[in-house]
Amino acid sequence: MKAFSIALIAISISIICVQSVGLVSALEEGDISISPSWSKATPYQGDSVAVTLRLTSTSSEQIRIYRVGLHFDWMPADSFFTLDLTEDPVSVPGQGIHIFDSLVIQIPANVSVGSHSYYVAIDGTEAPYYDSFTWDSSFFTVQILESSSKVYDTMLTQLDNDINSAVNALYQNDEAKNLLAQAQNKRAEAVALANAGKWEEAISNLQQASNHLEQAELAEQLDAEQNAGLQTLLLYLGIIAIVVVIVVTIVMVMRKKRKTDEAVDQTVDQTVDQTVDEQPEWQDYSI
């Protein structure tokens, strides 16, 4: 009986020791912290974005990570975007840091616009006995934007580039200047509509602004071509005028020279005739 009591005490002590070891090795909630980093801080409906997770361990023991998942409030219960590491577990030393490969998250096209919550779940084991654990982070939030605003943002960026190019072009044509001013006004209206959440109307105004810019560029180009054509015509007319003046001058010089030559010839003829007339008659004094 005494031996049985001693054995019972020994078994009790062993159980307490095992439980104590288990309690010491069990992962505490604060032993891990997670910092998510999004490839796009505010994704749009229907976007595909990457999330990178940075794990910091404050535990003194090494941990092995077999699975990492993200659960969003629009997903069914127990559904995750998962990074499966069972084939090649990640070992994180005590007080260590590890950055996981990015997880690609597909935002549903029909998810509601606004703030959404999500958390990170981790499955792993902890040294020295590598007891299994499941750890859930606290909740994070992500802001989802309306898909129409993505179209608006893209169009606005392109429009701003086109407006800057038009302004720097220093249009000379009055119609082009007027169309550029209309485009700038439409842009301002689009921004006001976007701020009010009227995305479709804002996009329509951006499209109108873009059309005005195209017409302005066309008007300026047409005006430049007409001016260039007029300048070319004036150049040709100038060349023709110069040629005409040269030809006329040559003709006049040649006529003047011809008259001068004719006058000289006439004078010579008259002189010869006069000389002949003035010569005495030849008399024959021979015997």
C-alpha cells in the first residue's frame, strides 16, 4: 500500500512536470506579431493585389511555420488565401524575423465599397518539443475603392499629361486656344463630380475634355499647315518676281546694247560715206 502511494505520488509529479513543460513551451498570443504590406494601399473592386507579411517573434524558442492564411470579412468562414509551406516549412529562430513570399489577393468585383477587416492565421510548431499551435492575429482593415474610380484616375492622369503638353505647345490659333480652355473647364467639373462620388458623370466630363484637346490640336495643326502653305506660296512668288526682274533687266540691257550698237554702226556708215564724198576726183596726169 505504501509502495502504491509512492508510485501514485511519482505519477502525479510527472504529470505536473509534463503539464508545466507544456505550458512553458506553448506559444503565447504576444509571442508573434505580423505586419502586412500591400502592393496597393487602397485597392479597387476587382483588383488583384499582393500582400507581403512580416513576422516578428518575441519567443525565446524557435518556431516552424507550415501554413499562413488571410481571411477577409467578405469570405465564408474558415476560408483563407493560403500560403502552404508544408513541403518546405519556414524556421524562425527565437527573437527572429521572417518576411514571407507575397500572397496574391483577388478583390471581388462585387465587394462593397469601403472599409473591410481581415486577420492573419498561422499554423506551426514551437521548440523544444515542437508542439503544434494555431495563431490568429488581431484584425486589420483595408479600404476598397469603387472600380469606376480606377477608370477615372487613369483617365485623369492621361488628361493632365495631355493638357500640359497642349499648354507647353503655346497654341497660336484662336480656335485651338478656346478649345484648350474648354478642356480645362471640363476637367475642373470632372474633379468636382468625382469628389461628390458621381463617377460616371465625372468620367463623361473627362472624355469631353479629351475630345476638346484633340480638336484643339487639329485646329492648331491645320492653321500651321495653312500658314506654312501661304509662306511657301509667298516664297515662290518672291522667287518668280526676282526672276522676272532679272529677265526684264537682261532684256532691257540687251535692247539698250542693241540700240547702242545700231547707233554706232549708223555713225560709222555715215562717216564712211562722208569720207568718200569729200575725196577729190582722181585725175590722170600721165602723158
